[in-house]
Amino acid sequence: AQTVTQSQPEMSVQEAETVTLSCTYDTSESDYYLFWYKQPPSRQMILVIRQEAYKQQNATENRFSVNFQKAAKSFSLKISDSQLGDAAMYFCAYSGRRGGSQGNLIFGKGTKLSVKP
Amino acid sequence: DTGVSQNPRHKITKRGQNVTFRCDPISEHNRLYWYRQTLGQGPEFLTYFQNEAQLEKSRLLSDRFSAERPKGSFSTLEIQRTEQGDSAMYLCASSSAGTHEQYFGPGTRLTVT
């Protein structure tokens, strides 16, 4: 069974600085998707960025980028120029492309990010 | 607003009562998912529809839980004989086939007293 592990329950960053959130996963599949979702307090889950396993190039979305290390099964999120609005729970998620895991997301437990002004 | 909507946003019920939640996905999305999220945890998958067909169910979905998606549009999640352990946020998400990008609704927070 696939698992997703986020080893940092909480992180803090100074406004305008850079922070990296860690995520590792376990799977026997070779083809899959990885995602980072953001969940602000009392607000809905928002997709931040996605990575397809067959693509070697790391995904980037404005201030958000990932470091995808397929062999190490590592998928970290880097937030550059942190803003107060980045404060939220961040969830790493996995989705297989075939078989019984196709479709549903498997989430980690999340990392709570605080941004200090 | 063309995002995923869920109703009600909050539901308080007494143990033993039945509750039903509704999810309206993004109109062009044919896939619909239900998740449950408890405090301090990531969402856990419950079930998944492609159009009107329920294609996958988690072992978390006990026989007290039932989900439907008639006509492949909105979906309902019913919990019968609620228990205190059912207290959680119930999230709905939708996606287009082939994209694997799921868009979430605001959730329904259930409190069982």
C-alpha cells in the first residue's frame, strides 16, 4: 500500500524568506502523480502544485517549486518570498495512475506553516 | 461561482440519527470523490464515482455509510445511525478524467453529540 509521510508537524518562516517543506512517500508503482495542497484555517483545500512521476523536470508555479527525487521517493515544496497569506496547513498527496489506487489521493498528516511578519 | 459546493456547511446531530450531505461538483467534471478529515490529520479517501458509477470504496466506508451519484451530477453521502466517532469534516472533490487534479469543496463539518 502507498504511504505519504510528512515529518515536520510545524514550520515557521520569516516574511520574504524561503522555506522548504519535506515529504517522502512509498510506492511500488512506477507511474503516479504527486501534489501539494494548501488548507488555510477554516478554508477549503487548494491545489498548489503537481508533479508527474515520469517527468524529470521539477514543477514550478510562481513562488512555489518542488524538488522531486524519484529514486529517493522524496517530494519537497519550496516557497520563495514567503507572504503572510502562505500561512496554512500544507498536505503532500499521492495518486496512482493504474489499478485500485487510480483516482483517490493519499495524504500525509500535514505541516502547519506559520509566517512571521 | 463554478467551484465545488457542499451543503450543509455544518451539521450537529444526536447519536443514532441519520444525516445526509450533498456535493455539487464542477459541472464538466465526471469524477467525484468523498474524503473524511479529522482534526490534525490529512483527508482519508472514502469513495469515488466516475459519472454515476461508484468505482471504489475504502474499507473506512462501513455499511452505515452510503453514497450515490444519480445521473452523474451531484452526489449525496448518507450516514445512518451516527456515532460520535463519525464527527469529522467530510470533503468532496471533483476532477476530469485523465487529469488527476482534484478540486475540493469547503466541506461539511459533522458533530455528533
